[in-house]
Amino acid sequence: TMYIMGLEDEFAEARKWISESLNFNINRDVNLFEVTIRVLGGLLSTYHLSGDKIFLKKSIELTNRLLPSFLTLSGIPYSDVNLATLTAHAPKWEPDSSTSEVTSLQMEFRDISRITNVSLYERVVQRVNEKVHILEKDKGLIPIFINADTGNFRKFATISLGARGDSYYEYLLKQWIQTGRRENDFLLTDYLRSIDGIFSKLLKRTPKDNHVYIGELIDGKNFKPKMDHLTCYLPGALLLGHHFGLPDSHMLLARDLLDTCYQTYMKQPTKLAPEISYFAVGANEDLDIYVKPNDAHNLLRPEFIESLYYFYALTGNHTYQDMGWIIFQAFERHAKVTHGYTSIGNVKNIFNTRPLDLMETFWLGETLKYFYLLFSDNPK
């Protein structure tokens, strides 16, 4: 983000720290997925942008320390790995990995494999692709838990495009694009089937305002009219797929979902979206979109801003910049504090937002980056 924004002094300071002080030999467990997308992805992206080999060197070291996660009977990785002892295991609180986590490592591992010509990195994640591909799905939709020992989905697990399911679908498309839209046709097949499954099993409209939303299947079968903010990555992904020749129905769904996601912001007094929104199923309900008290927090997430960026970049329509500007101003009003920005506990009350004293790395690494790109009139 610093490099893209031209923050040269700050970038130089960060580079110096990475070169001289960044140490991965730490005796503690880390989450394979989070470290891959936040740390490894950040190092690789910066290497591609700057060409500076220190970022590649650190990427290689980190990747090698993450590899023990894949030493399972099934090839499905464990969720947690100790970067010093190089041992990996399932989460301490349950035996299964999140399906989205094990299927959202592939772009980073493939990238470093092709930079270094070390095929092992790509092989371990491609094995995950192939294993998940042959598992039974519900019209292309997958349960949100998978066992690293057996390699099978958890029976009767929830099906969701939100937490623990979201980026499985996103990475199917983006991997196909990453490999030139000529390799890995089975990933495209799985993506297209999953979108068809969304249309047939998860897509609903609210009774009054006709808001399109994507619900969940609890226990894999019982529909729940609930959508995580995480799901708001999907409009951008759908539009990106349409840009590369996928059906017009994907574009139309992208537009409808983008509008619903925008409404989850605009219907709150703070103009900030809650973590989870619920949707009316009957005409007798007062509100089409409502928020439960335990879900009213905002963690400064990037998904909707990323989608706005794709819409603006691919259409040139300044409306998407205007939408983003309203939300950016809301963050400035309600999340900015003396030394940064904070998540807030309540988007429903401008007088009592309950600051949480928490700024996730994705605020700087993703949300502000997409805001910057959205507001920039220079496509380069």
C-alpha cells in the first residue's frame, strides 16, 4: 500500500525494518491462511512492484516455514503451524480446518513457485485444488469445514459465502485468471457450477424493496436469511469474471448484490455496515434489512470497497467513486482516532459507536488501498 501510494520515506523505513529486523523464527503457532494472505501476499506483491530482492528472500523463507502444514495424509493442510519448530496441527478447539482457508493459499504459493522455479510450492496447493474438486458438493456449493486428516468435508456443516466459505469461490475464479485462462479448466468449471448453485439455492429477494441477498444453509439444508459483510467481495468477483467472458447473468447479479451491500451501509445512522445483516422473509416485517445487537460492529473490512474498485475500474462510472466517498467520510467521522483508526462496536448509534481499540492489518493493507485506487484517476 505504501509503495502504490508513493509514500517513499515510509516505504524506505519499512524496507529497512524488513531487511534488518523481520524474524520468522518465532516459537509460536500462527494461522497458515492469515499469514499467507497478509504477510506472504504482501511481500510478494511488493517484490513484483519494486523488484527489490529482499522481499523475495523473505517470501521464500516464510514459505518454507509454512510448508509443514501440508504434511497430512490427505494433503489438505492443517490450519496452524509453528514457524520455529516447523510442526503443524488442527485448531485447538476443533478437528477441522476452514474450507475457505485451505482453498485460499493457492495464488501466493503458485506465484512464488513460478518466480523461484521451485515446483514444490505449487504442487502442495494444487493437490488441495484437486482433492476438493473431486469431493461431493451441493450444486457446486461447499460446507465450510474440512478435515485435514480424512480430506473430507464435515457432514451437515453450514454452506455459506461468508465466514469460512467466502474465498473458496473467489480463488476459483482468480486462480483461473492467474494461470492465463488456459490452465486449470476444472477450477472454472467448479466456479461456474457454484454460481449456478447460488442462483438456485442461496439467492433471495426481500419482500418490500426487492433487495437481492445471498443467505446460508444451516446444517447444509435449512435456509437462513443472513449475509456477512465478507460476502460483499462477490459483486467485484462476478464483474471480474464477466470481464473475462463469463455469462451476462453474473454481471446482473453483481449489480444487484453491489446495491444490497451499499444499502447495508446506507441504512445505518453511521453510514457504516455491520458485520452481519439479516433480511426480511415476510411482508409483515418492519424492515427489509436489519441488524442484531451482537452483529452491529464494524471491523474496517475491505470487501465492499474492493468491489467498488472493480466496478469503477471496469466501467469508468464515477457513481462508484461517489458511493465510496460517502463511506470513506463515515470512516473518517466515526473510526478515526489520534494515532490511527479503530473498529467500532455499534454502527447503529452515532452517539455511542463504542470504539474497540482495534485496527486490523487489512485496514492499511486492503481497505485504504482500495479506497486509494478507487479515488485515483490514474489507472497506472
